Amino acid sequence: MATVVSYGAAEVVTGSCHLFTIEGGPSILIDCGMFQGREEKRNYGPFDFNPKEVDYLLVTHAHLDHVGRIPKLVKEGYSGPVYATSATKDLAEVILLDSAQIMKEDFLTQYKKAQRQGKEDDVTTVLYEEADVIAALEMEWRAPEYDLAFELEEGIEVIYHNAGHILGSAFIEINYTENGVRQTIVFSGDIGNNNNMVLPDLEKCTHANYLYVESTYGDREHQSAELSTTEFKRIIIETLHNWGNVIIPSFAVERTQELLCILKGMHDRKELPECHIFLDSPMATRATEVYRNYSEQLSENCQNIKKRDGSVFDFDELIYTLDVDGSKKINDVKSRAIIIAGSGMCNGGRVLHHLKNRLWNKKNAVIFVGYQVVGTMGRAIIDGASMVKIYHEEIVVKASIHTINGFSAHADQSAIIKWVEQMDDLKTIYLIHGEEDKQVILRSAMENILEKKVHIVEPEEVIYL
């Protein structure tokens, strides 16, 4: 009997890692992501399975919580092929190299502090280094094309379908035969909300016997893209008219590119007050270059913009700050700056410097445009923290704080249910990638509307299919 064990993203959002084993057949790992927020210490423990015994790694997309432990997996013995779309591999390279650099910088900071206290042995070593990332990228990577079936082994067919989440993202359909019966299991990865101005919509899935589906926003409905864009523009314009600055902690992949499209549109329609716009994230800049390289996979609107302007994202006011000196010079701009910087959850990166320098000023605004995991500084700020500690200094929160969830690249409750209800022959729905309280709400809604068996997957629970 086939089994699935979730070693991550079970009753939590991050750490995607699901081991699918066919009786008498191969062990297939779907994603190997990093835990984030209050779960991040789990990254440093050993895998609860033997990486040497995994036959195949299938990757849904390049977000850190889906690829972040691949170098660790390889370092600890995985030697099989890695299946991911070409765009996913290119984005994973950007994300993993950045991750290794951040871990190195964090380690050095902590080690110096521990040295002063005589506690060097208490400092946790880095999860992996740049050399480990390069070794992982030099493995055998195979690039499936959307909607084209390929044979993993005899009798096991895999199809990648466009998930509409980020560039290169996919939900994965696996067809296999067990005891003479043909079965289909689908792993959603993260699925898009069909409001994305950069990517095409999430593909339909018309058949599955077993479905592992994300539930990040399973308890709510997103504000529409139109209302979200209107609100975003209003905050930008009002803050700039008040001679304030706007800080946007943004995820380097997808969200940044979407924001650049909106700001470019405001520029083209002369809606922007006079200002400077800084993309202060080398990682986001490199990711944007990957998006340029795969412009044929972007939305029809983006392709039309490229035909018109020669560029999907660039415009006069936009300044890319690639080095530290350029980032520091942003502090010289006292007003009317829009600063897009990582990390998106404020748990590292250049955005911390900008928050330290501007969070205390009531003229300024901070706009959160993505999910904030429990335990991150971003979550603390949106939950109403009056003070936050940045680089060992307590910073008072006086800037206006805004959360716009309509930009989410994740499907909301109704979108998840609408996607699932198209599937024929569905026996059981398994909820992953979500906080447990939100999964309980989604399970209830699914059972009422779909009249299907819905199960919330527990960590390391063995599911027999």
C-alpha cells in the first residue's frame, strides 16, 4: 500500500517535505523546504528519513519553504535526480545562494557576540554554505514541461501543471498502479489565486483520487485584486503627499515583480507624485532578471507591456541598489521615497535598516503585501507591537501599518474549494501548508460544500492510501 509522510508543512505553513512511497516501488520526495518563523530551529535537526534512501525529488516551486533544505538533503546523502521546471531551477539558484549568504552573516554576528560572552560553543553552525548550494545545483536536474507526461519509472507517470503561484510553479500529478488499480495523487504545492497580474491563472485539475492541498489562507477570502490595487495606490499617494516615505517589506520572487508592474502603471498614467523608488534587494533584482528571461511565460498583459516598452518592469523613477553603499545612500532621501526591500517577513535583510531608520516616524507608512508567519517581526508588527527590537535597539512603531492581503499569491478559501470541486473520483483531501486553526475552518467548509472526506495531516503521520 502506498504511503505519504509529511515531514514538514503539517499543521504549519512552512518546511514543505512530503515523502510518497509506493509499495514495492520508489520513494519520491515532494519538496524539501526550510522552516521559517518560530519553527526555524527544526531546520538544524536531522531528517526523520534517510536521504540516501530517497529515489527522486520533485520540486513544486522555488520559494525557500519548498527548496530551502535541498542543499542539506544533498549534503546528507541524496544522490538522485531533481525534477523542477527550468524557471524553478533558475529562481532556486537565486534564492538558495542568498539564503547561504544570510546564514553566514547571521552566524558571524552571533559568533562575535558569543565570543564577547565566552559562549562560542552555544552558537549554532550554518545549515549549509555556498559550496553546498553549488553542489546541489550541479546534481542532475531534469526540467519537465507543463502538461507533458513523463515516466519516472515503468508504470509511474508524472505531469507538472502550472500552479499560477510564482514563475515556474507547478502542482504535480502522479499516476501509478497498485494491486492492478490505476491511482492518481496530486500535490498542490502552493496554488495561485487567479488575481495575479504577472502570471497566467492556475490550471484546472480535473481528476485525482488523493489530493494534498495547501491551506495557508483556508480561513478567509482575499480582497479583490482591483480593491487591493486601489488601496495600495491610495496609501502610496497619501503618504507621498504628506512628505512621508513608504517601506514595503516584499518577497523577492513574484510579489516584487507584481508591485513593480503596479508602480510602472502608476508612472505611465502619471498617478505618482514626484518620488524616488528603490528596489533595495540584490536578490529581488536577480529574480526580476529571471522573470525577464522567461517573459513568454508571463501574463498576456505583461507580454503586451514588453512589446510596447521593451521592458515589463523598468521605468524612469525606479532605482536598483545592488551594493551596500547604494543601500545606505537611501537614508539621505528624507521624504518621498518608496523602498521595496527584503525580507518579506522582516526576519532579515536590508528592510531592517529601513525600518530602524523610519519606523518611528508617523509620516511614514509600512505596507505588508504577503503572509507573515507566526514568530517573525512582520507578524509582530501587524499584530500591533508598539516596539520592536532591530539590531539590539528598541524601535517605537509610529508609522502607519497596512496589510493588503489581496496581493497574495496563495488561493483563498473559495478559490481552493472551487479548484478542488472540479476534480472527479476524489476519495480524500489532505490539508497541508497551513496553521491548524485555519485548517479546521477550511475542513469544515470543504466537508459542507464538497461532501468529501477531509483530513488535516499531522506531522510525520503515516497516511495509507
